[in-house]
Amino acid sequence: MMKLFGFRIGRIGKIASKQKIFCIGRNKTGTTSLNIAAKDLGFEVGNQKAAELLFKDYLKRDFRSLVRYCETAEFFQDIPFSLPYTYQILDYAFPDSKFILSVRDSAEQWYESFIRFQIKVNGVDGRLPTKEELLANDRVFKGFAYWTKNDVYQTEDDDPYNKDILIRHYNNYNSTVQHYFRQRTNLLVINVAETNSYYRFCEFLNREPVYDRFPWVNRTKPS
């Protein structure tokens, strides 16, 4: 079995296929808006529900199923594409691909949006869930909500949404991605809320704009 960076990818080597675009920004950075914008530009967008099920293999750092899945479309976003290690594997498996790192105005803004979203999708009685409630949650699959905190963010069980740890993760992830691509031109860092960000997105993908700004979707409003 072939390994890359110590992770299992199978005997695939580099794949010669249609160029892929991977949105690798952390969740709650406008990834849904990017997804809709890519679809409206004519790109074939991956099935996100199917992609999330690959998280079980991600936990084992086995990327074989993910690489196979990427042959089904052109544009991909959110879990598992927004997780550490994934972009390095895909950069090797799909040469000449493009990567988009979506960011927020600040780590604090990202954290607040992330917490509101977690209460919305995983919360209990309008509050953040406990470890036991996360383990019992069957969104995507049973335990998915817990393992994304435990493995990805590495928060403690008695404080799964620790602000300092989450913000440190967000900053470290963004910094690591930009350092990895530091001498290349196939990474676009973008804040979808900024003026002209949509035009930068279209230019990066060599497509003509179809509207003036990114669609604002999947917004999690402050309570």
C-alpha cells in the first residue's frame, strides 16, 4: 500500500483527470456561498452528504476513498476538504488543481459564527451540547459531532467548545495552508464578504462572472 506523509492513499500515484477545485477553508467561512457560486459558474459540485461520510476514513488517516470520490465532480468544499492533511494529499493526487482558502474578518468572528452554528445543528435546548450529547447525536452518523471536536479541534471532553483552543486551531490551520502554498500560484485566499471578492474568485477560476457578489447563504444570525 502506498503512503504519503505516512497516510494511506493506495497505489494511485498522480491522477491525470479534469482539473479539480478544492475549497479548503474551515467551516463557517462562506464555504456554502462558494459552493453555490461555483455551481452557477458551471462547475460540477461534489455531493456534500456523501463526502461527510468519508470522515470515518479520515479518522484513520486513510484517504483512498476520498481520492476515488474526487473523480465524481470538479468542485469540493467543507468536511473532509476543510480538515488538516487533506489538501496535501489532494495536491499530490490531483496535479494542477486549484485550492481556495476562505477566511473571515477575524478569528473572533469565525468563532462566534461557529458557535452559533453548533447550537443550531447540534445544540440541546438552545445551548451547546455536552460530550455525551455529541456522542449520541446522529447527524451524518452517530458520533460524528463528537469526533470532529475530539480529533480535529482536539478540545477536552469537559469543554468541547473551548474558545482559546478553537481560535488557535483556526489561526494555525490558515497559517499552515498559506505556508504550504507560499511559493505557488494555485491558492486563492478569499473573504467572501469583501468587496470584489467574487470577481477575484471568477478570475482565479477563469470564468466570466454571472452576478456582482457572492450569494449570502447558510447565514447563522446572532441571537
